[in-house]
Amino acid sequence: MSTQTLSLPDTSIGKKVLMAVSGVVLFGFLIGHMAGNLQVFLGHQAYNEYAKFLHDTPTLLWGTRGVLLLMVLVHIVAALQLVKANADARPVAYKMKKSISSTYASKTMKISGPLLLAYIIYHLAHFTFGVTAGLGYEHLPTDAEGLPNVYFNVVSSFQIPWLVGLYAIAQVLLGMHLYHGAWSVLQSLGINHRRYNLQMRGAASAFALAIVVGFLAVPFGVLVGLVDPAG
């Protein structure tokens, strides 16, 4: 009778660690991406120079994209494997299930995850590839300094109310996902103590809220006129 040795990624704990590590990397990217987006409040020159710097540094740009793609795939595969493992462990559903410590965010992770993936695809199609309401970087008009006018692309897009609404819904889903994700990361990495859990939940909530507010500041800033269309 042969036995098979399981590696750490084959176990539920290993999959949770993979989700936690990939989640931390994605958290870090969100912070950097948000900081870059907020430069729209500095005017068109600062924003367009920031965009040009990214596109003129292909190692940084494509290296970041490669790491992000890998982390997203790891996150999704680990999540699907955990869902399957949980379903296999209990093929017959509970007749009555009483949630003790679960939150609304945790209950909707199975919904918010796929919806966020759809939003990411749309976001890339919109601003990166220019196949929806926006324009791709290579096809943008230039500003007075001769730079591709990414600022114009952002401002003209977020002057459309339904598009702002779509992004707002996506950010609310992102906030719910981040809150539960940040809390789960702490637990998966073993940072869990009943004496500090309340404070850590508060920190997870504050982090998620800060990300949501930071990302929503741009579309709503454009929509209500806080961002000058002329730059």
C-alpha cells in the first residue's frame, strides 16, 4: 500500500497561506495604484507625466503586470480549491446553520470575487486597451506638452454618470472583499488572539474604507467638478 506525501500547497492550510500571500501582494498594488490615481488632483501635467513614466519603463510596467497576473491566478485557483474542498467535506448541506462569527462580507465572498474579476477585465478593457468608453494609451490625443493625454481620458470617462455608478458599485464590492480578506490574512498567518481581535477587525475595516474612499475620490471628483476638465 503506497502512501502519498502532501506538500504544503496541497493542504487546506497551505492553500489559505497562498491566498494570504497573494492577497498581501494585491493589497500592496492597490495602495500604489490608488496613490497614482490620486495624482489626477494635481492637474493634467503631473498625471500625464506619471503615466508616461510608467509606459517608458517597460521593465517596471510589464514586471508589475506579470507579478499581478500570477498573484491573481494563485488567488483564484486557491480559492476555487478551498471551495471544492469544503463542498467535498460536507456533501449534504446543513438543515439549519447558525452563523456565529461570520460577517456579511464573508458570506458574499463567493459573489464579490467573480464580480470583481469581471470588473478588473472591464477596467483593463476601458483604460488599458481602449475597447470600451475610453481610449488605449497609444491612441490618446496629446496635451500641450506633447504627452499622451491620459488625464483627458480619465476626466471624459468619469463625466458619464452611469460609468461612475458602475465604478462605485465595484468599489463597494472591493471594500467588502478587502475587509474580509484582510481579516482572513491575519488569521491565516497566525496573527489571531481574542484580546486583540476587535482592534484587528477595526484595522481591517479602516484599511478597506481607506482604499474604497481613495479610489472613489477620482470618479466622484470628476463628476462633481473637483477635477478641472482643462487640467
